[in-house]
Amino acid sequence: MPKSTLLRPGGPGLDRAPLLGSLAELLHAWLPRQRWFAGKGRTITELTVLSATELHPGCLHLLVRAGHGTPGGHGPGANQPDDCYQLLLGVRDVLPPRLAGALIGRADEGPLAGLMVYDALQDPEAAGLLLERLRHPGTAGPLRFERDARVPVPGGLRPRLLDAEQSNTSVVYGDSFILKVFRRIQPGVNPDLEVPEALARQGCTRVTAPVAWFRTSRPGPATLGVLQPYLRGAADGWALAVDSLGSERDFSAEAFQLGRATAEVHLSLASAFPLETPSRRHNRRLAEAMTERLHATARAVPALLPYVPGLRSAYDALALLDTARPAQRVHGDLHLGQVLRAGRRWYVIDFEGEPARPLAERRRSQSPARDVAGMLRSFDYAARSGRPWRPEWAQQCREAYCAGYAAEARWDPRQEPEVLRAYETDRAVYEVLYEARHRPGWLPVPMAALTRLAETRLNPPRQ
């Protein structure tokens, strides 16, 4: 398609208002069906194109805001937060059969009238051109492409889209590099760029350092995607754990080494970023935030209501603590799907944190117990993934993981049971809301954990 049919005369970007006329109806139907759409269960009441750039002829880069409240900001639902999404859209007169699965629809009006619109990241040609943008730094409208010139990135690498369940979209290039394209965009530096960069500077070998990345300046500064080396032949922790269960093989040795790897990352993070000394006031604010999330989740998932009093006791115990481990930067969403084993070595990936939480919160210093609790919950998930449930397998993994962590960090998370229980409860509450919205069939897993955690009683902390 000629650029002159899309570009605003005299401007670096696209004319957004007419473009929305072409896309609004299509996106209203397509967005809610995407795995990475954050507004599950909420109606899109309005769409706004915040930024539009033609990356190359027939490929559009868009940032689109989806509003979920009442148009005009009044009435029920007016306070529902809006979400900003990154889209790469292809437009063609005729869509070839190989791209049938990428189809969004045919535009009926506006500048794209009569053209087929599709998800360009599923098009190998478009994905290859995106890599070329990263190989040759520069700008395109508000977009800026940057790279580490010390790492060679060859051209002509064949792209393939990963089909695993993710809150973003990942493209592997020639089994050499992997590009994560963030779908839900929030202003600021994404931790998945910031943290691996800092860890690499510390010499931490448990992560792969960013090779290239791209950002936007409109409507505000934000990270859009990160290219990193791809660990060819690596297996993710979830697949390894489930295979262990299926073959009735002990996983304790792997869990121990994974604990050591987690501690290595935490020690490097403690050196790379400032530490914060917690106090009773800090613990009380943290407990209040956890309690607020608990009540909000119980309103959204009524099955949780009977357990609220027992779960609150975990947060009450945290609030009474005078001290705890220093707060630091952490992974923020650590589980078996966020670690890879290549050969005999564990690597930690995906430092974005929980995408549903605000970026400022994900970049905040927190207790390393948060990551430990996330992995403990993941062992429980794996143990319940098949039949019969294997609670003894999960418990063995939990103990081995904490022992491995303690061997490297010289600190055992089990020595602070109030903190660990509070974070494990908070994680399971998050899981309940996530599963209720995205995977209802998995909801019994976190609900079973919360039943146990609600009944747990610890000795009160010393005053």
C-alpha cells in the first residue's frame, strides 16, 4: 500500500482519527479474544488511537487505549481503569492462506476501507523487518530503536512466533534471539529491560542481557520490546517439573539448585539497586495493601469470602513485625514458567513482574520472600497438574528449594514464617483473581492453597 494513502501530509505519523474509523469495529471484536487482553470481563466502551506510525509499507504500529468505563466519565463503571495496548497491524488487499489465522477483519470505511487487517507479528515478513529495525538503530516517528553494538545480530534470521500462553508476544529469530513485544503498555522503563541490564553489569550469569530494544516517546516514554539471546535447547521449569511428576521421579535436586540460582539473582540485585530497611510502619503499610487486595478479590470472586477472616490473620501477623529482611528489587512474578534450564544450569527470565499491577509497584523494592513465595506456589500448581494430587512431591520441592536458597544466600526464608506466609497468601489471592478471569478450570488450585493458609496459625511475633 502506498504511504501517501495513510500518512498525514507534512507529519511523521499517521492521521489517527480517520484510522480509528477503519479499525474501531474490528478491534472491539478482536481485542477481547486475545490472551494478553487485560480487560477480561469488562466491556470496551471506547477506543482511542494514541500513536500511529507506519513502520514500512503495509505495516502499522499503534498504541491504542481501551476504555472500560462509562463514556464521559459518569455513572456506574466510570472508575474502571483504561488500558493501553501495543499493536502491529498488517494491511493487504488479499490475505494469503498462510496468514488466515492472523486475520482481524476487513475494514469497511476510512483510509483502510476494503483492505484486510491482520496481526503483523504472525507474518514472517513483517517480523523479519522488525528485527531489521532493531539491527539498525534509529527512529520512526515517536519510536526509537536501540541496541548494544557489542553484540552482533546477523540479518536474515528466520522468525517464528511462540505459541505458549503469555501476557505478551514473543518471536524467536533463528534460534539465536528472542524478541518480547510488550502488549499492555504503561509509562516508564519496563523492568524486563532495566533489571537484566543491571544484572548483566553485576556479572550475574543467571540472566541473558538485552541485545536491542525499542521505546516510544508518545504519548509518554515507555518500553515497547526487548531482544535477548535465545537459550537454544533449554527447557522451562514447569515442563521439567511436570515431566518429573509424570515419571514419578524425584525433583528435589533440581529444586535445590533452583533455590541457589534464585539466591544468586537476589544477591546481584541487592548490589545493583538500593536497599531499604523495613520497619513496623513499612510492614503495616504492606499488610494494609495486601488486605485491600484480599477484599477486592473477594468482591470479584465470592467463593473467597468465607476464608477472608483466616487469611487476614496472615497480614495481621506481618503488620506486628518490627523488622524483616531489607527490601530490594526482586523478580516480582517468579514461578516455574519463569526459569529455564540449559544443560545443568538454571536461568531466570521475564523480569516484567505481574503485568496486571502498576509499573511503579513492579519497580518498587520488596522482600526477597515475595519471589520465594511465588516459587513455592508454583510447586503446588505443578503437584496438582495431574492425577492424583502429589502433595508430598510439592512439600519435598518446597523444602529443597528453601534449603538451596539458604545455602547460597546464608539466609533461610523459613526463618521468617510470618513474612513468608503473608507473601504466599498474597500470591494465592492474586492467583484466584487471575484464574477466575482467564482460566476458571484452574481456580480450585489457589482456592485449595487459601483454604490451607486460612487455617494456618503461627505463634504471635515478639512485641
